[in-house]
Amino acid sequence: MPRKKLTLDALIALAGDDQIRRCLLHLASSSPAVRMQLEDCLKKQVLNYDREAIAESVYAGLSCLDVEELWAQSGRTRDGYVDVTEKAYEMFIQSIDDEVEQMKKLLELSQYPDAQEYCMGIILGLDRYIKSGSEFLDWSGDTPVEYMEEVVDEYRKGEKNPPRIKEVESLYKDLINP
């Protein structure tokens, strides 16, 4: 029986990120016009940051932190003892790490306005989570507030524009000192 021809959508679904990246780079090198089209398309997909969407994503990720899972992964273990607050910190950081890394990438690429949107979205999401009264917060102590400050510090390190820094700092101060 002959093999069924795969559509582009099916091939994309099968391919890994590295394979797709290699194909895109190959296409981009084939002609300047294709390269420009690819750049325009990627800019629309990648450089479309909305602080509200980012805040919602951060909040949603943190809202998934489960106290039962925390308890299951802490306390006495086969390898010794895992402190519940240390485990809560680890779980908290893991749930927000991708957003913070994206902000850092934007700063490294000198995409400062986008990095600002990302930073502000992260701290807004953290604030929503802090105000949510999640049971997980009881075990994470000051981690969310301290991490909010760390995010602002990371942004401050990479940003070159004082007015943008001041805007982020102002939002941060308004959130922690209502």
C-alpha cells in the first residue's frame, strides 16, 4: 500500500523545533525576498507582547501550584528531608522561570520596549497571584514579593532607558505599597 502524502500541517506537527528552525533558516538563505517575508511574519508572531496577556499567563501558571503536590514532594524522602518552604520556592520559580527568561532574552537583544511590557506583565501577574489568597502562598512565605523585586532588578540591569526603568519601578512600588 503506498504511503499517504503528508500535508505541510502534518509535517510541522511531526517536526521538532530544531528541524523547523533549520528549514526556516534554509528558506531565508534562498532569497532576500523570502528572508524579508519570514522576518515580517516572525516579528508579528514573536514581537507581539501585551502586558495583560503576560500577566494572565503568569497568574495562570502560578494558580496551578498545588499544595497537595508540594506536600507529596517535601518532608521525609528516601534521600533525606526536603524542607517544605524550600520545595515551595523551587516549584514557584519553575512555574514562572520561562517568562523571566523571555524578558532577559528581549533585554539581551536590545528589544527594550518589549522587555518592559514583559517585565510589567510579570509583576502584574505576580501581584494578582499574591492577592489571590492561594493556599500555596501559605507555604511560599515572602517568595512572591521577593521574586517580584528580583524581576525588577533583572530588568533594571538590562535596560538603558531611565524613563522606562522609572515606569517599571513606579508600577512595582504602587503594587507593593497600595
